[in-house]
Amino acid sequence: MNINEKKEFLEKAALQSFESVSHGGGPFGAVIVKGGEVIAQAGNTVTKDNDPTAHAEINAIRKAAKKLNSFDLSDCEIFCSCEPCPMCLGAIYWAKLNKIYYANTSKTAKKYGFDDSFIYEECSRKMEDRRIHFERYDVDNALEAFNAWHEKQDKIEY
């Protein structure tokens, strides 16, 4: 894919971000491409859907996975209007997308009130030093699902 094609897909992601704002969402958009063809595109619908996970990248991944009938998007690339946040970056890795292209940076997002740097900071802290309190307890049946998964002969690994 040449640079003009990449910029064209980034422009589509930027258009999704503008449309998202126009429809009550946040200023983020994403486009997923496979073999030069748009598979899915989406904007941010966090406030519209009352769903804190409804970021543009997550919404686009869900659409692409449904369209391709696969949770493995390793033959796809994602074009984002802005550098992905930690949650979206995690989802991109889980979906196995093979390239990320983005326009705006996280520093730009921060200037407009979208600062997720604290999440990166939290992840680097010891659990006992994080803002959210963590407590772990042993529960007798907690391993049953893992053991069942381990023994399952027809499981689909992901």
C-alpha cells in the first residue's frame, strides 16, 4: 500500500471522528482495511451508548470481526484518527491486527481533555500502589474453568 492510499484511509478515519462528534460521540474514528478494502469503520459512541468501551477502534474491531466471522484480524490493518488509548491498543493486540496507522497523537488528545497517560502509569505500579484497590482470595472452584479449558479437546485457541 502506498502513502497516498494510507493517507486516504486515515482521512476516512478522520471523517468518522468528525461524524462521531456530529452524532454525540467523542472525536475519534477508526477504519479497518483488508487487502486494500475497507472492512469496517466506526466512530466513538461512549456517551451515545453509555458504554465506556465503545471507542472507535473497539467498535471497528467488533464490526470487522462480525463481517469476517473471525476473531483473528491478523490480515487486516487499522487506521485511527488518533493514537490508540491503552484499552484500544490492548484490543488491537488481541485482535492481532498487523499494523496501526494514526493521525493525531495522544499529546493532542490530552490537550483536548482526553488524557489516558495515567493508565500507563497505573500499569507500571505495583498493585498495592494503584488507585483502584485490588484484593485476591483463594476460592475453591476458581480453577475449574481453567482446568475444563485445558482438558477440552475441541477448543478453539485464541
